[in-house]
Amino acid sequence: MLMATACSDAKYDSRPNIIFIMADDHAAHAISAYGSKINKTPNIDRLAKEGVRFTNCFAANALCAPSRATLITGKHSFTNGFIRNGDRFDNSQVAFPLLLQNAGYETALFGKWHLVSEPKGFDYYNILPGQGAFFNFRLKEKGQIWKDGGKGGTKQKGYFTEVITDNTINWIKNRQKDNPFCLMLNHKAPHTPHRYPEKYKELYTDDLPLPETFNDDFKGKNFGLVNWKCGWSKLDSIIPAHILEDAPKGLTQKEYKYWAYQAFFKGYLRLVAALDDNIGRLLDFLDESGISENTIVVYTSDNGFFLGDHGLFNKMWMYEESMRLPLLVRYPKEVKPGTVNDKLVSILDFAPTFLDYANASVPAELHGKSIRQLLNGKETKEWRNSVYYHYFGQYDVPAHNGVRTKNYKLIHFYDTNEDPEWELYDLEKDPNELNNTYTLPESKAEITALEDELKRLKVKFNEEVNE
């Protein structure tokens, strides 16, 4: 077992508390601090005003449960063993909550877990069994007999987003006061089903504006996106269970796509509004309790989300809206308010960052690196020039991997029942990723450089892939 170094005298422990808030499916461009054109998030925006906003933070495998496994282990899916929804997390492997616990932190977990096996490394947890629900839900509390996945738990009253916020605040009030704490608050919102308290029903009654790429024809893109129905991705063939109302009869495919966009995302944005309100309650409590100054507050999501961009919803694909994460960090002792950082950051970086702040040893086998130097504004002589992504195929989305640099993205679709397919995007000239330039002669030099980088990253992370 890798042990971390604890502070010798807990009474004078000045290490920061860590509050990690993670939404589920919250796209960066559904946050007003990131320039949202469809909603306002004043409480989440507080973290941007009072801390740093990262503009280039990315998932490594943009799917709910696998993304959570990469988060807590700091390792890619092919190493931590959790590659698709439905897998079971091997909780015998090292993850940052246990290392923080070993370092003298009091640790807690609230909300959505979704990794099937029992959470390890937490002094306390109170979590959803499986995917859970927003109303009439159950919570599994530490000390109860563990039952894997969606089994077990005690029935609760109220709205999930509000209840877990209450539970979080109560735990902070009643926790041991000698040691610093690390608390993970994992929201279910704005994941489907889009159920919310009645008070949010009157929001977004007017039609939402369409995104610029709503009518993308997928020209030049992979076989799967062009030819498959993709009911877990395309609004014009969305699986009806994703929307909590029946479509009007007699709609054309074009009309159905427009209706699905309006019905789905009005519900989505109402969940975001409820989420934002409750984050505001937590931030107010931290300020009133006098612990904000020595508390790192992180806000992110497990993955991005298509907000009708390219006519899509959901995530999984390696396009910008899906793989990009919001990342806002407030820590008054080190982070200058209103800072914006454009370095390439990965969800793999969270674990080593928290260990860094805890003065704990960071295991050498982690794939991420601490972003503390980016947070405190120190000169970063060396930082990564690329991020690696690998989605293993599920929900009618073909397996693919790729590399993203500051200005380019190379995607390799290696499992579409066709010849392996490649897509190349110049993100500076084509930020909406509408023009695949892989076959153009003038792209040859860039392709060679990116393919070399892709191979280098596979070797670095010791990935063995049959493609």
C-alpha cells in the first residue's frame, strides 16, 4: 500500500479543506461564465469571479461511470479497468480519497457514485444506489450492509439536489474539527430524467435559440455518425425515454428534431437552475461559517454535453462539446480572483492536484499531473502539449481514440465495420469542427506530427490496443 505523509500535529494543520463539486452532463457552454447563450448561472459564476476559470479542461473518456473512475484514480480507463457503463470498479486499487485519508484528511462522499462497488477511502458516504432518481430516491449510508450497484439504500423525501446539499452542509457542521477535510459532492443534475421542483416549471417557456451547428450534415465525418441511427446521440432519432412528454403526432423528421431540442433542453436547463441555486446555498454557508479562506472549491462535470450542437445531445464523441469540461476553482489563499487559464488540463489531473495540496506523495503511476502551479500563477516552464482521449464504444457510438493539441485534433475511429477512419480538425480556423481536413494534401505534415504524438502517448501510458 502506498502511504502518504501526514502532518505531524493535526491541531496546527494548515492544509486546505477540499470541496469537490461534480455535476453530471453539465456542458461548459451551459454556464454563463463560459459565455452561455441560453441560460444564466450566477452562483456557479461566483467561482469564476472569485477564482480561476479553465478554458481547456477535457475528459479522457466522456461517459458517466468511466469518467468517474478516471477521476478518482488519476488513470486512463484502460489502466483502471473501468471502460464502459456497466463495469464494476476494482476498489482494491489506489485512488486519491484513500491516499488523502492516509494523509490525515477526513473524507466524505455525497450524491452519485455509479461505480457499482463500495466506495473506499471515505470516513463517511451517503450515496445513490446506481443511477438513482430525483424524487422518491434511496440513499446508501456508510455502515449499512453494502449491496452492489442499484441495490440497497433507505427511502428519502424531497428533491435530490436539495437533499444532498443539506446533507453536505450538515456533515461539515458536525464533522471532526481537528483535521482538514476532503468532501466530494456528486450531483445527478442535469442528467436525465429531467424532473425538477414545481417552482422551476415556469423557466424557459419561450423557445430556445438554435445552436449555430444545429443542422450539421456530418459531411466528411465517420461512417457511424453519417449512417447509423444513433438514438443515444441524434435529436432527430432520440430514444423517446429521454424526454418526459410525448411528441405531437404527424411531425416531419425536421419538425421532430426541433421539438426534441426544445423539450429536452428546457428540462435540462431547469435542472441546471436548481443545481445553481443549491451551489449558491453551499457557497453562502462556507462564507458564513468562516472557512472559505482555507477551502479549495472545485466545480466541474464528469463530461461535457452536446446542447443541440451538430444536431446532437448526450456525450461520448471526441468533439469539443462532449469532451470539454467546465473547471472553476476558488482558493483565496493562492488563486487570484477572475483568472482565466487556457492550458491543456485533463480530468486525470484532479487526483494529483488534491494530493499535492495535502502534502501527500503522488504515486508515479498516475497519468495526470498536479495543476497547482497553474492555480497559483507561478511560471510553468513545462506543461503538456496534448491530451489523449479514448472511448471504447457503447450506445451506438463507435470506438475511437485521438489526440488534441492547442490548435488541432486528430480522431481515429477504428471500429465502425468499415476501414479505420480518421478525422482532422484545425481548431483555430474551424472551432466548430465542420471540416474534416484529413484527406487534404496540405494536411500531410500535421497528420504525421499528430499520429506520432498519438503513438507517443500510447507508449507513455502503456496502452495496448487492437485496432
